[in-house]
Amino acid sequence: KMCWVSDMVEAARKAASEKSNGVLKEAEKDLWRGQCNCPYWHGLFGGVYLNYLRYAIYSHLLKAETACDTILYGSKPWVRMDKLDYDKDGLEEILLSSRAANAYLDPDYGGALIEWDCKDKHFNVTDTVTRKEEAYHGKLIEAQKQKQSGGQPKSIHDIMEVKEAGLENLLFYDWYQRHSFLDHFLGKDATLEGFKKCSYPEEGDFVNQPYRVVKAESGDSSSSVLLRRQGHVYRNGRKTPLQVEKTYRMDSKGVLRVSYAIQNLGDAPVDLWFGTEANLTLLAGNEADRYYVLDGKTGKKPRMNTEGVTPSLSKASLVDEYTKMRLDLELDSAASMW
């Protein structure tokens, strides 16, 4: 992201007039602030796992980006599409951008949404991390055993490990990257608890596999991308060919629409349990001013770190009263939400 914004600042520098020099200088300052080293590493006292450090960097990078938008596009509504190797993995991503929002897509990884920015709040709502095994997790478990048996920690590293009681019980690891609009075909025994631990029956081969870009179009008022994968579901030793198409469309107001078409390519009917996964954050999961609103019912206001199953839902909202931000997720037909 920082490299991409740096390129944008360079483009704005070339396009800036004397009138916009002040805006350019602010963009440069925010780019430099976004290069502060704190969340670009991982260590004992900080780094990438601290979400408020990641948020601070993204916030400054998005401030720099929106300043560049002003220089490059003025005040008129606009939408654009860029195709490039955004994450430097050797494969092309598709970036949908407008004045209000960014939606970055990775066709080669489940056709996923890998970044979703609310630009007027300078907030990346998909700034989450995938749970990976770290070298010190084994030491953490061993240190906890020593503490329970009355042993003493030997160094500052051991002290930090034993401070957080019960942490060893939260060490679940993901077999795929936790992006958004990932496509699951769940086995009948899948549960919220198993899904949370990334230990559940997955019958499809769509979650982290490549989708083909069928069509990518950008006009004055919207940009759209049609992605398709012809894969399979596997059940009771039977392999059924299946096609999933999904279309992302973003308009100049920043509204993102995602539509699905699922087709059975086999010669016999098959019952499927389909789910699309979104990994979103409003940073402070236990704060009372960060909560869900389910189907417009504002009574309970469950906090972000709560969990549960809503059997039939047409709309879910994520509300952050601190930043005065609200993210609405609307379905055209009711579905169960975990």
C-alpha cells in the first residue's frame, strides 16, 4: 500500500499547480508518516500484530491518497480501475477506486476482496491478519506449563509470555488468508465454533483457488469485474463440477455490490451449503461504541468481540460511534449469519 501511495504522490507532484502545492505538501507529509517503521516488523514490544499501529499507518497513507485524488481529479465524481501486481506476488490484482472508497481484488486468490477502504474516514475496514504459527508459540506453551507447575521464568521473553493467562488456548491457525468474499461450500457438520478455529468440513475448492477474469469494465459512473471459477464440490466420495461467478461493481459514490451466480455443471442434482466470508474490523472489539445492528434492531447493540448465529438476516450494520462510521451489509434474500 505504501509503495502504491508513493507512486500516487509522484503522479500528483507532476500534475500539481501552484494553487495545489499546499495539498501536495500535506500528501508528502502523510506519505512519510505512513513510512514510520513501527508496524512493518514483528517483535517483542510491537509490530504488525498491534492493530492500532497498522491503523495509524493506513490512516496516513489514505490521507495522502485522498490529497492526491484532489490534485488529480478535482472535485468532480470519478471512478477508476487499475490492473497491476499490487502485492508483488507476480500476479495481477484489480484496484477499483473512487473518491469515497477503494476495493482491491485478487482474482488469483479466491477472487477475494483484499482491501476495502472508507476514504473519507481514512479507514481500511479489512485491516485484519491471518493467524499463522510463530516460532515462539511453542515456547509460550512451555512457559505456561512452567508457571502452572511453580517454575520461574528465566528471561524478559518468558515474563512477557506468561503475563497473558490462557493465551495458549487461543492458538488456532488459518489454512487460508482471511480476506473477504471468500466462497465456502460447507459440510453438514460445520459449526460456528469449528469455523472460528478454522477446523471445519470444507467441501469446495474455491476458497483460496484462482478465479478467471471474464470481464473488467470501467466507465464514468461505475467499474465492474466479473470473475469465474469452474471447480468442484466433494461429498461422500463423489466429485460434482460447479461454476461460481461473482461480479464486483463499485459506483462513483463508493457503494460496492457483489452478486453471485452458482451453477451445477454435473448431471445430477446436489444439495449445497454456500457461505461467503468477510473479515472486517472496527479496531476496538470490546468497546461499547463499536457494535452490530442486526436487521435494524438497535436494542441490544452486541459488541464486536461477541459471537453468535442469526438464523435469518437481510441486513447487518457495523457501527463505530467514535469515528462516526457505519458499514451496512445488505442481502437481496435473507440468510443465516455467523
